[in-house]
Amino acid sequence: MTNKRKQSLSMGGQYFILILGALGVILPLCWMIITSLKSMQDITLSKGLDLFPTGPTLQNYITIWSDYPLLTYIKNSLVAVGGSTIFAVVCAALCGYGLSRYEFKGKQFFLSFLLVTQMFPAVMKIIPYYKILINIHLNNTAFGLMIVYSSFSIPFCTWMMYGYFRSIPNTLDEAARIDGCTAFGTFLRVVLPLTIPGLVATTIYAFLQNWNEYMFASVLISDDAKKTVTFAISTMSDSYRIQWNYLMCTSIIASVPTMLIFIFLQRQLIAGMTAGAVKE
């Protein structure tokens, strides 16, 4: 077998695996869209996998907007997730810059500690977070949820920014100091503008991670008017029936922000996550 044929077979196998992976991602999304266009009668009476609804309708989308406070749920998610994302990115940028530019005792231990915090299962943290928020009177509030979400994002975001800052030469800092710039001024005016791709990637990561969170929102928020959209989706089913068409409609609407962010900013996300991976 010639080398050219071996390469063709290898390339064909790679494309086959990629196609299978793409189908595994696309088919559930297509099924969600198809189910959201079906009436509940079509769903209950269908036998097997009906790829196309017999009578597609947009009534389900109209109903969930009129019967459920979906706009309130989305606003609650944007407040909690947006606030936590901004706070996490600011902290990660400051911390990442300090770790990349200064040497101090315990630096390696601190970097390792940031990663270790990500290894514990999230379910172990529910009770401590719940008791802490009760003691400081922030349970069942958007601000309390912001604090929790920020604590999830800051460690890994710090590592992302640390890797990106390391890819920027220290000579820029030294030149700015010679020109009379302070340490914070060097960070804000000279180095930070060069890390825009890293900031975008970190922001995307923090937003996507917190937007899809369900478990803590369901435990820490009990007021119906303060529910996030991911938690609200679970309330559309009860002990007697599950409104699959409404669930799929709400799930699609809730996934639109994350899909748009990833579609338009995926290059910055990949560039920011891989920055600093190769040290020259």
C-alpha cells in the first residue's frame, strides 16, 4: 500500500470520526427543535422516532411567553451571570497579571491550590454555600448567587489570564516604568490592552459556565420571581405530566445566548485558552 493511499485512508478515518462527533452534537439540538414544533397530542401519540411533526406549529412559543414569566427568568439569569462574569474577569485579570510578573513565596502553591479547588464535586459545596449565605443574609438573592458563581469562575479564569500575560514580554513593563508609569498604570494602560483576546476568552468561559448552572440556583433561590431560566425549565414538569413541547421551547430560547456567543467569538475563545501554551 502506497504512502499516498495510507494518508487518504487516514484522512478518511479522521473525517468519519469528526462526522460522527458532529452528528452526536447536532442530532439532540435538531430533536429539541422538532419537539418544540409539535403539539402535546402529537408527542403522546407518536410511535417511534418521528423526524418531522405532522402539524408543525409555533403556538408553543407563543404560549410559554404568555403563560410563563420567561422574560423575568431571563433577566434574573442575566443579572446573576453578568454580574458574576464581570467580577470574575476583573479579579482574574488582576491576579493573573500579578502572578505572571512578580515572584513571591508560595506562588507555586497558590497556583496549584487554584487548580485543586476545581477538582472537588460541586455537590460537596452546596451545604457550606447555603449556610454561609444564610449567615450573611444573602440567601435567595441575586447578589448571593453572583458571589457563588464568581467563586466558580475565578480560579480557572485566573489560570487563563496567567497564561496569556506570560506570553507578553516583561520588557514592555520595564519600558513603561522607565517612562514614569506606576505599576497599576503599566497594567491598565500598557499590558491590559494587549490582552483583549484573553479577556474575551475568559469572559466567554465564565459566562457559559454560569449561564448553564442549575444545581446551585435550584437550592439557593426559592422565590419564584427570582428564579434563573435554567431552574425555571425544571418547573415546567410536575408529578402528573411533563410538557415536553414547552420544555424544548424554553431550552432552545435559553440556549440562544450561549450559541450566539460561541458562534461569533469562538476564535477569540480558542486563542485565549491556548495562549501561553507554547513557551518561546
